[in-house]
Amino acid sequence: MSTGNFKHDLFSQFARVAKALSNGHRLELLEFLAQGERSVDALAQVSGLTVANTSQHLQQLRQTGLVINRKAGHKVYYRLSGMDVSALLGSLREVAERHLADVDRLVYDYLKVKDSLEPVPAAQLLERVRDGLVTVLDVRPPEEYAAGHLPGAINIPLAELEKQLDALDPSQEVVAYCRGPHCVLAFDAVSKLRERGVKARRLDGGLPEWRLEGFPVESSST
Amino acid sequence: MSTGNFKHDLFSQFARVAKALSNGHRLELLEFLAQGERSVDALAQVSGLTVANTSQHLQQLRQTGLVINRKAGHKVYYRLSGMDVSALLGSLREVAERHLADVDRLVYDYLKVKDSLEPVPAAQLLERVRDGLVTVLDVRPPEEYAAGHLPGAINIPLAELEKQLDALDPSQEVVAYCRGPHCVLAFDAVSKLRERGVKARRLDGGLPEWRLEGFPVESSST
DNA sequence: CAATTATTCAAGGGATCTATTGAATTAATG
DNA sequence: CATTAATTCAATAGATCCCTTGAATAATTG
């Protein structure tokens, strides 16, 4: 009977994919890649890993089909192989948050205390942008903003926020977002804005989650 | 700055969950558990693993919150901790099938050749059952059927199928299902039925996927 | 063509994972 | 209360994973 072998082989393949996700550094790399395409050394910089180490992790991700790369000049650019990878990461995040007490506590301690308000659902934000009611604020680094952002969003990286407060219309509510549901940038931005008396909330999820819902994404790259 | 530590800790936790999924045997155990609650030795039997080994794998799954257990008599029964775990497994499956050439080939060689017809979507099956147009056939072992099955489905394990052909109304189309999208039982059942001249198709997905769509599940256990 | 930049390759030690074995718990049974 | 059944625990060897280091490969630049 080859059916036993088939099942075994199939599950082994699924396990390969899970194994690629079974390392914190690789998950972090994937979150960066979910913002857009990036070169190896750019990823090494933002993740704080050695270049060689980054390269090896990326190759593992590539061998399991989670990312693909292209060579341009003497740089190699990696990106997610599809939005289904973002969906998988979202599933993983959700299960971890729901069933691991450690995660729940971490999230509560570091994030929830900073923002007791409910985040704005993506669909609702879209409506309110159409009606001109809110300013959408992207607090990620400019490279990530350039690679893709919410339509009409303005980009003020967190570090610049205090200096550029006047770029915001004080009569409008601000909705801030960054890389994903657990990215601290948007939490910090919202809390800073509120201290300055600006009405601010967080988007529910970051750019990858917005994309996954099928909403339009603007790109500055020409 | 504690934000770096927070991110690191968080991704490490996500990685723990992925690590629990990074072994073929554990994935197989999870697929069995997605059918319903089962004891350790029942799982050891169907998976072909040692009892001690099965127990250790189950404990790893438990430590990452993917399964929970309850003690009854001197048996311990494990089950999935939630349907989000089924959803995560589905995501993993989908990504693997879409991006790993090996999986695509495996599935094609072992399954697609057996059933060139498109499977029936769950929603469509529900309609046709209401109209009394189809016989729903559950080809899993009786324990799994007892733990939960599609409303009105009859249970004929694959091995019994030839003997019990007369239990099927020959004028009706049969829709067969089993444990999931890659479970061979339903594929084999459909092909056997067609050889006997019975009009047969497969359900798209198994019981866990049916549940995930929010459709009703019947249970024989009293 | 030599020098530089970005990435990959190769080898190593230390840690972690897996399956096996046999003993230890725990709860039911006679 | 001794016995049995189901599960877990503990210890072990072999495999795999992770990071570091230093060299090798390509593509670009002067």
C-alpha cells in the first residue's frame, strides 16, 4: 500500500514549511518582507543579523517556497512568494495569541496598556477616508512606505513625529498603522499623539493585513 | 529600548507554535484530532507510533496550546484547542501545495489522477442535501464518524464499501468525504463507486473544513 | 584589469530534536 | 490490597539546527 507513504511524504512536506517558520529570526524577516521587496543587506541591517546569517535564513525560506528572489545589479532582492504566506503568518499569530498564555501576557504588557481603545477595522477606515474624515498616518521607515502604503497615507516615521506634528490637521482624527497587528510603531505613535492632544487611533493590522483584505495599495516607486 | 526585546520575545513565541507543527508525525496527529477527541493509545494505533513517542508528541502540542486534554478513567483524551488550529493547518497546507513543487507533484501523482472531476464545494452540497438530491457518504472509520459527521451522512468505511453497495440509492449521486483535502479515502471511494457505475464525486475538503465554514455537524455520541 | 561591493558557500562547535528503552505514576479492577 | 492498563517520565544516542568565521563567487567601478 503506497497510501501510507503518500500520507507520510505529504505531511513531511507540510512540516518542511512549518520548520521554515519555526525560528524567530525567520519570522521577523518574513514580517519585513511582507512590507515589500528588500535586499539581503537591508534585511540584515533591520534585523540585526549578520549578512551571512541573514542569507542562510533567506535561503531556507526560499527552499520551502515562502520567498522568491531576483538579482539586479549585484544585489539580490527577496520578496514573499504570495499573499497566502501573509495569511499563513496571520493564522500563526492568531493561534499563538489565542492559546499561548505567554503571548497574551506579552501583548497585554507591552501593547494593550498603551492603547485601550479598539483599533479601527480596515473596511471602516476606507469609508472614513472616502468621506475625508481622517488623516491616515504611516509610521514605518520611508523605504517601506515607498514599497507600498495605504492610499492617501502620509509618511512620518515615528522618530520624526514630534517635529512634524504641524503636518497633521488638528481638527481631524488620525489613524496610524505600521507593519502588522503587533508592530509597536503605531502603538507608540498613537500614544504620543494623544499626549499632544491629537485624537488618534490605530488601524486594526498593518499593511500586509490591509492587502490581504483586498484593499488598494499605493506605491511611490517609479 | 525594550521594544527590540518585545519583538524578539513575541516572534520567539510564534516560532514555538511553528516548531510544534514542524514534524510530520505531529501534523498527522493533528489531522486525526481534527476529526474529534481521541485517547493516546488510539492515536498511537492509527499513526503507527509507539505509545511513549505519541505521548511525547502530544505533550509538545499541548505545551504550545494547539491541543488540550482531559482525563477520564485512566485514559487521557486529547482534542484540538480550537477551530483556529484547523484554520492554521489549512493555511499551511495551502501554502505548501501552492509553493512547493514536491507537494504539487505528490498530490498530482497520487490524487489528481484518481479524480479528474472538480470536488463539490461545501455550500453547494448543503443545498443539494436539502433538496434530497444526493447521498452523503462518510468513508472514515466509525469512531471518527461517531465523533462528528455531516448531517444525514451515512458511514461506510472504505473497506466495507464493496459489501455495502446496496445501501446506496443507485439513482442518486453520491458525494464522499473523509478527513481533509488530501485524505485518500474519499478519492478511493469515488473511484471504486464509479467503477461500479455509481455517479460519485468528492466533497471539497473533509469534516474539519466543513466545520470551519460554520456548517452544522451531527454527532452520534450520546 | 585590479579593487570594491553584495551575496553565497563551507566548515565547525554547541545546542536542540527525535525515537527508543525501561522505569515510574495514576487510576481502575478483581 | 495486589494487579493490570494507560500514560508519563527519564536517560540516551544519533541526527539536525543555528551562528560564527573565513574564504569564494559575481557583478560593478575606477
